[in-house]
Amino acid sequence: MTNAEILDFYTQQSKHSSPGHHALLFRNLPEDVGELCRIVQGLFIYDVTAEPFYGFKPPQSRHNEIHAQTVAEMLARIRELDSAPLTHARPPEKRMLARCDGFVLMLIAMLRAKGVPARARCGFGAYFDPPKFEDHWTCEWWSAVEKRWRIADPQFDPVWRQQLNIRHDITDVPRTAFLAAADAWSSCRSGQADPDQFGISFVKLKGLWYIAGKSGARSGGAEPS
């Protein structure tokens, strides 16, 4: 495929990123990636940190929200919780519970709706508990101005950035701060990185076997399936 064909491919919605009959909700969204990240942050709340970071303890009845598989499902639930326009930041208790892949999938859908090539990256972030690299998802998007792929991390609103002391641009995460799973695999296999630094530290999942599991199809360009 030519580069133009690749970029065109990543502007097309998939069954996961398609907003379905909620497409009109994207019509008046801004085109700026930073603004879209801000909007996503006002729609979702990371379930594990909802209470310690935001003072909201999600009831047990809402825990399944993190398992939504499509943007259409997410938008339906978001509208159930609060029918305001998507640009209106919800209070913590009115945001949909999500994990990193949910934030990423929504940003991908919004970018593609604006004609911006975007794809998910499965890998490891170095900014949670350095020097460890924690299991994470990010959004890779094409900057037409700079003619390069940039990494955006829509999960990190001002609360997260303060808690983790994140100083980098969340719309242009350094490649040293986030490693796609395949790159982590190559670095560890070549001896440049320690595989025991990669995984989910709080549940003690780590090592080369874990990296290998993340380095298959899901470390490529497609959004979570």
C-alpha cells in the first residue's frame, strides 16, 4: 500500500469506532486534537482512580460500563448518564466508567470523523511508575502539518497529570515514554531493556511472556477488537 492509501484506511470508521446513529453528535466537534482530548476526558472517568482522584465511588451496578466494545455503545451510555452536548464536561459521577482503551477508541472515532487518520497502539507507558513500563493504550494520529505520526494519550486530564507529574504534551507523547508492544519485545529480546520492568505491576504480571502476549495483532494499527 502507498502512504496515501494507508492514511486513507485509517480515516475510515470500523465496526468498533463507528458512532452509528449517534454520528450527528460529532458534527460540531472541534478539529484540534488537544480540544478533542479534553472533550473525551469530560465524558469518561477511569474506574480504578475514580474515588482516590475524583472523590467518586462508582456503585457496583455501573462496573460493567468498562466492557463496552463500540463507540456506538459508549455514546448511548454517555447520553443516558447526561444528555448534554459532548463538549460539556460532565461531573465525575456523570461520566462513563472506562479504561485506557475506551478513552482511546472514542478519540479515534472523533478524529476519523474529522478526516484525521488515527489508530490505536497497544503497549507500555513509562509515566505511571518509572522506571517501570505499565500496560497501556494510546492513540496514534497523523499530523498533516508535520507529516508524521504523533501519539496522543486522552486519559490524562489535569488531575492525572498532577497526580503523576506528567510534563510532556499529551498530544505528542515521546516515543521513549510509550513503547508499542512490538518495540518493547524487540528492546527486551535484544537486551536493551529489562522485561521485568514491563507489565501490570500492581497485580505482579510482568516479563517477556507478558510482552509477547501484547505483541500480536493488537499491537498493530487496528483499534481494540
